[in-house]
Amino acid sequence: MPKKCIMMLVVFLVISGITTLAENMVSPPDIADLMNEYNIHTCSIVYRNEENKITENFGRQDFLSSNEVTENSIFEIGSNGKMVAAYIVHKLVEENKINLDDKAEKYLDKEWVIADTRFSKITIRQLLSHSAGFSPSFEFGIDKHIYFEPGTKFSYSGVGYMYLQEIIEKVSGLDFESAAQKYVFVPLKMNDSTFLPGKVVTPYIHSKSLTVYCFTIFILSFSVIFIIGLLVCIISKFKKFNKKRLFTISILVAGLINSGALLSLFPKIMIIFAVFAILGIIILFVTRKTKRLYYAAFILYTAIIIAIGLIVPFSIPVPSIIFNENVNCAYSMRSTSKDMSKFCDELLEQYNKNGEMFDSTITIDDNNSWCLGIASEKTDETITYWHSGINPGQQSIVIINPTNNSYVIVLTNSDNGYEFSKKLARLYLNIDGVWEIERVKL
């Protein structure tokens, strides 16, 4: 064969090979475009594979400053703190201070024990795997009711992890923050991580969520107080109160009830309700001499604010939580992408040592199960392990793929952050994962 033909064939094969390789390569995600699509103001990302570790940061730390976000910027990572609690439990197991099949009741004071025969069956293992039978929610007080036979099925439960926190404190002899420092943050050099209140990257809450949080208790409280007061006035033939005074008292009392609830449950949005309340008081004062206008103006003002919040999609920056929040492993953790990367490095190491945290314990469906502190999802390609954190205005995800020692961490300051994070993770990991479980309604 002539040399020219051989050379042409070689060149052709090389070009074809490069073209095929380029077609099969996954293009790096265009993060700026994705942020615009999902209305994400700030995010911090870490992606690790077997060859290297990539850190990406976008946006500003503060609403009122130009400080750019970095790998050391602190975010609320919410329920991802449950992984830290689980990790502490496994460390206590290594120290022979606790056993996964111990009954939870063994370590609890009387106020945590309930009068249900099924309670005595609950084990540490079931608390870790969300199969103890507790409620998924604790926002309006700890619901200690058991909804199904412990160990028989899965139901994601913040309440269960509050029980775990109590057990950790009993066994370790430390408050939970100190236990986290001793077993996790100090040894892994997670220097910017804590469960204590503190300043974080400015959260952006979606208008619809903000409206629900701000006004649900206020409207319900006002309605109940006004209706009961009206019945009392009718029975007493309005001898003590007239309708105008009842209307005013109902607004003020409902405002106080709502303020107390917000300070307890969602302190970061208290300032939004405070602005609404101040403007409302001004309206009541201005219209006080005209009875019909007095009623109509405040009702119309409230209706317009609520309608705009529910119908018009936009996000509002709110202050960081810096007060009035108890340490809670179920939602109060604050950390950075750099620190969470150190934690994921440790989790991968534990996985490679056959750590119990990754033992599949309760089946959710054909593709999903919950292990002893982390979720697992099976796809056609591999099994990934993951956890998410969803707080108002701050959403994040951590996904680990032990098959190739890779993981992705995405921290955001948006109510759209979870969907954005999953989309980004699919692009980085090249896995068509879902990473979501249905919250069981009990």
C-alpha cells in the first residue's frame, strides 16, 4: 500500500477517534445558565472524582454587600445534619458505648417515653433508618405518637432524629454541639461547621412559601378570635365591646400569636411580618374615624399582600437566623462546601472500610432504600448514597458514588435550590438519578 494512502488512513482514523471521543464526553455544566433558569442567587459546589476535586462558587454572600461567595461561605444545610448525628452514633458504637440493636428507651428520660407498648420495641437502628414509626414533622411541637409498628416500613422522621440527639447526649455526656465538635468537626477539621445559630449566606425565600409561613397562623388566629368574640358580643348585646373594638383586638392578638409562632418556628422571616404589621397599624390609625373604611382598608390591604405573594413568583432576601434557635440535629446545622467535602471524604473512607452507615436497612421501593444514616438509590449504572437539606431559603444536596470514588456537594440560598442541585449533580456525575423520596402522610 502506498505510503500516502497509509498516512491518509491513519489521519482519518485519528480524526474519527477524536470525533467519537468528543461526542461521548459529557460537556461541563453551564452553571450560570442553570442558575438563571432556577432563579438561584448564590451557590457553592464541590465535585470530586478519582482524578481531582473541583470547587465552583457563584454569587454574593450578602444581599447588601458585594462579598463574593467562597468555599468557606457558611450555608444552612438543614437535614444534612442528620448524617452527622448518624456518624456520631456509629462512633459511639465503635467505643462500645452503645449498640445499634439497643432499645432506645434504655437511654431516655421519662419525658421522652410515651405510653404505647410499641415504644419499647424501638431500637437505635430503627431511629437511624427512619423506620421507628414516628411522625415526619415536628414544626408545631414534638409529635411523639407512633404511627406504625416499628421496623415494618419507612417514614422519614425529624422526630426520630430528635430522639437520637437525646440518646447521643445521654451516652456521650455532652450536649449535642459539643458531641459534634468532639466526634466530627474537630477530628475532620471542619472548622466552620456548627449546629449553633449564626450568620449565613443571605437566604432567598420564594414569595409563595413566604406568604404561607407569614400569614397562615395570623389568618387562622384572627378568624377564631373574631368569631368567638362576635358570638360573645351578640350574647351580651354588645355591652362590653362594639364591632370596631373587637376587630382591632382580634388583629392585635392574632398578630402577637403569629409573631410568637414565627419567632419559634421561622425567625428569619419575622422581619417580613413586622413590616406588614407596621404598615397595617398605620392603615388602622389613618382610617380610624371612618368605620367602613376602617374595616375595608385593612382587609383589602391584607388580601392584596397575600394575593401578590401567592400569585406573583419572586424571591425575597431575608436575614440570617442569629437568635432564638435551639440546637437540633434535624435541621439546624450550618456548614461550608469545603467542610462538607471533608465529611464526604471521610464517608467514602468509611464506605471502603465496609462502614455500617451504608448498610441498606429498610426498603422504600424498587430503587430506593434507607441505610443507617443516609439514603441509597439504585440506577442502571450504580448505587449512589445521598442526603438533602431543605430549610426556608436554603437548600442543598450531597451525593456520593463509591463506584468511582466521586461525590458532588451543592449548597444554595434558594427555595428552588433542591431541583437545581439535582440537575447539576446529574451533569457532574453523569448519572440519571432522582434522589427524592415521597414523604409518607401518616
